Amino acid sequence: MEELLRINRRNFLKTGGIAAAATALNLTSMGSFAAGDVVKLTILHTNDVHSRIEPFPMDGSRNQGLGGAARRAALLKQIRGAERNVLLFDAGDIFQGTPYFNKYGGELEMKLMTAMKYDAATLGNHDFDNGLEGFYKQLPHADFPIICSNYDFKDTIMHASTKPYQIFNKAGLKIGVFGIGIELHGLVADANYGNTQYADPIVTANKFATSLKHDHRCDLVICLSHLGYKYEHNKVSDRVLAKNTCNIDLIIGGHTHTFMDKPEDIVNLTGGITTINQVGFAGINLGRIDYYFERYKGKRIQTASPYLISDALEV
């Protein structure tokens, strides 16, 4: 945690400079940026916020004073004011963890995410804690898609409520996004997910990543995953998913509440690189990865630093 950046108005943009991007792309002139030959795309993300609306109380605990939806909203406003091409995602477990969920059932969480202009989210296991009906009830408050590719809801109330993937367009770039959820059996009460059918995460991920990359010709393919970062046993994790798939550029993870101070690059099935990132839980951090694309040549690089959301953030 000490290595994470504390952000205020003077230093919150210390994530990968244009000069570094120019060097990495072997550009001979900064004019390439001015001419629009290089496009910067900023990916922001959260995971496992768990209904944490207010900062942790000042009670001497490890996370005292950290997080808070108002601070995150202020930081998002600053970033969007400085960057042209921004996408904001959540990797699941939006619900459960504070009295706000017990009282309002997720309505406040969805309304706040809508106000913060989330572009998409996927489902975590705790998003089933009030059953399919409980999640479905809150969807009118969510002005963003719920993307999930390996849960089949066709025989449930959720049959028309999610998307297997979505393509976002930013400055001529196509960003394809799909979602992979964890096995619910044994983790969630059977009655809470009903007739939801679970599909193999690796098979499903390969299917959608390949389609997005080749059929839809996406410049970047992102998986919103609630599988978890890694395990000591053979359970499928983000690291396992990355190694056994291809065409995924970025996995935005959740479930294991893993605080990563920087993303991890994994060699995938075809020898390419799949990047994994996850930023803890409870809205303590906001993840950020900047991609720089060189038009017409298909080259890109990425830089990243997370934001620690604390009382050091000036709003």
C-alpha cells in the first residue's frame, strides 16, 4: 500500500508521459502527437467496491480514512477534464458489505456509478446476494451495460438484461469488451442464481476475444473478469486465463481483492502479451492504464499507476 500514489491536484497526472511514449514508439518528433498520429486511451477501473459509499472510518484500522464515492467522483472529473479518451469499468462485486446495501438493496450503488459515468461493469458473486430478482430490480438505476459472457440467463428474469460484449469507439479506435464470471455453484446459494447456466471461462474467453479481434477488428480487447488473480490450486484465475487464451490485451480483474501496484504482463497462448490488473477492494484505489496507439502502424504501448483515494486528495 505504501508504494501506491497519493494523488492531489498538483500530481495526479503522473502516469506515463508523452515523451516516454514517443521514445517507446520510436517516434522521431513530438509532432506525431500534435498531428494526431498517436492516440492516447485512458482505461480507469474499480473492482469489489462492496457498497463502500463513505470512506473507512477513522478507527485505527488499516484502511482508515481511505476510499469514498465522493472522492472517486471528484478524481474522475479531474481525469476526464485532462484526457480526451477515457473509459471507466468495474469488475464486479458492486454489492454487499455496508448497511447501505442492507437498506437500499443496491439502488444507491447503481445511481452513483451512473453519476460517475461508468461505461460498463460485470457481475461478481456478491451481486447475486439478493437473488436474480434483487439485481434485476436495480437495473433501471444503471445507465451502463452489464457485460457477462459466460453466464446464460435465458431461463431467468435476467434473460434480456446483460450483454455478452460491447464495442466502444474512441477517436477512431475500437475497444471490444467482454465479461467472465466465477463459478457460482458452491459459492452462491442455488436459489440466488436459479437457472443460470455457467460456461467454461477459458473456452468462452477465447471465443469472444477472437471474434472481437478478428471479426470486429478491435484495436484493443478487454476482459472484465471476476475470476480472481491467482490461486494455489488449479482453479481458473486471471493468470490461468491469460496463459490459456489469445487475443486478450487486458484483463481487469476482481474477486480476490488483490492490490497490484503495477499491472502484470503474461505470455499468452500464442506468445503475445496479456496484461492483468486489479486494484484491491472497497474503492480504496482507482486503477489506471494509459495506452498509446500509433495510427496506421498498429503499434501501442501501455503505462500504468494506480490512484490511492485518501484524504490527501484535494477536491
